[in-house]
Amino acid sequence: MTDIDATTRLDAQYAFLMEADRLKTVERANQLMNRSRFENSAEHSWHACLLALLCAPLAGDGVNLDLAIKMLILHDIVEVDAGDHPIHILYDTDDIRARELAAADRIYGLLPDDLETEFRAIWAEFEAMESPTARFAKSVDFLAPALQSIGAPQQIDEEIEIVGGNLARGRAVKAKDILPVLFDFTKAAFYDEPTDPKMAQRFAFWCEADKLKSVLRATPIADGSRRENTGEHSWHIMLYALTLADHASEGVDVSLALKMLLLHDIVEVDAGDTPIHGAVSEEAVKAQEEAELKAAERLFGLLPGDQSKSFRAIWDEFEAAETPTAVYAKSIDRCQPVMHNLADDGGSWRTYDVKLHQLDTRVGAKISRGCPSLWPYIRAKCAPWFVARQAL
């Protein structure tokens, strides 16, 4: 591939990634567990991926968990054009299907041909719900809204009626024979009956993770309308890791990288987010590290023993950044905010008066370590902004 071809490919990949960012503005019918606002489809996608990972021990024969997570990363991107459709409202299903197919054509069509074919096939398999993996992923997606409602300390009468109907005769019933343990847990929790102890531990962790949707970052979403939250950020960088996998160094396990990025910011539930351009002193960095370690002990400690150890091991490997996969995941974590700041006329660069040489050191060096071909492309896009600002 020539340099021109490489640039054209990255242009297409970034066009898709930036368009997908609009999923953060698609509002769903269910609220965050703290009832502060309605959830958006991007953070829902992240939370569904987390539920799938938590339910891995429940997956039946033939379920490919790595593929299921990819399905849940991609499944709602069509809502950028087609919107979300709450289960308690009647719609013309043929019209919705036609709109979603048109959205898939347009949005996945932004990608290079090979990725368009791959992503479209993953989405189509999920929608068809015919393979064991798709049935597993769909069941997670069907039950997540009910669990979202059940996990809220404050219940709403209308929501109770919707969840009860869904569990009795709605699409959630489809999960009964596919993920019986999760379905039975959801129903028991809804009716305040005794629940499976391990599922109760997983659910407690999942509920705590919901708080990540209220942790605000310094970086804006791409349209500049508000600050990004850490839940939707985690979904977006998973999409980045999947979309930019061809730029990874040798030896990277992309599926493991997705799990790292799914879990990497969970600790911010307790420790909060510290902007890379804000916490630059040694004391601040050390204090943040200590807070995150304490948070990891508490949050991962909520899980059943085996999962507590495996989730913590994934998080520890990411934090150490010593393996090729962790280095790649760390690089991807730095890639996403740059284009968002650029789209918002500097975003957090203006807030923290960031200079280009600081961006090179704090961001470029880490991107280059895991994705050597990406930083020259990204830097070429953002350097003119810094030049123009310096001239003011």
C-alpha cells in the first residue's frame, strides 16, 4: 500500500469513527440508574458489552464471546440515522427495518471495502439472531434495559409496567431459553424474590459501572455540544480499536484489547477522570494512581472469585502497558480525544493551553508506541490548528 493509499484508508476509517460519535446524541427511553437523565445509545452499547462479558460463564455451546462483544459494539450504530425505538411504543416494523438497512448502507459504507464487508456481516448476523453467538448477544441486549430499571434505587410506575410486560410477554422472553440464568435472575430481581448469589454479585458490579456514565471527561463529544462521559468514551475507543486494528503492531490480540478498553476506566467510578493535560505534576499523577488502585480493589472485589481475578488481571495488564496488546490499547485510548478536540476548535487544548510540543510528548509518544503509522496521520491533521492559534 502506498502512502496515498494509507492516508485514504485512514480518512475512511476516521470518517466512520467520527460519524459513529453521533450515537452519543441518540436518546433512549430508559434512564440512568441515578435517574439524572435518559441514557444514550453509545453508553448503552458499552454497558451491554460489559453485561456480555459478565455473562460469559453462562454462554452455551457455540457462543463466541469475542464475536458477541463485537456485535454489541456495532449493533446500534444504525440508530445514528434510524433512531431508537422503545419497546412499549408500536411502530411499523417494516419501515424501521428499511430505515436501518439504509443506515447500514450509508454508515458502514464510509469504511474501506474490507471493513465495510466485515462490520456489515457482524451486524447482519446479530440482526438475524440465528447463530448461537447472535442469540446470546441479542439476549443480553433484550435484558439490559430491564436490568437498568431494576438497578435504579427509585422505581417509576410506568417503567415497572413496561418491564413487567416485557418479562411476561415481550422480547425479553426470547432470552428465557438462551440465557436462562440471566432471565431467571432478572425476573426474580424484578419481583423482589431470592436470586442466584453469583448473579447478584455480577449485577452489583454492573450497577456500579452505570455510574461511569456520569463521570465527565475534559474532551467534548465531536459536535462540541457537551463534555463526553467515560461510559460512552469506553464504547467509542472499543470501536476505535476494532476499526484501526490493521494499524496495530505485531503480536496484538485485538479481542483482548477490546476487553481491556471495556474495563480500563471502571475505576473512575470512584477515582474520577484526570485529564491528561491537567494532571501533569508527579504528585498529581501519583495521587491518581493510588486512587485508581483503591477503586480497583473495591470494584473488582464485588465480583465472584474467578471473575474478580480475571477482570482485575485484564485491568492490571492494561495499566502496566508492557505487552503488545496493552500497548496497543493504551495507544488507542490516546487516539480518540485528539480528533474531538480538533472538531471543537481545540476543545480541552484551549482549556489547558496545550502547545503542539506538549501534544507530541503526552499523546504522540504513546500513540506511536502502539500504532506507529497513526501519529503522523493524526499530527498532520491537528498541527495546522496549533500553528494558526500561535499566530493569533
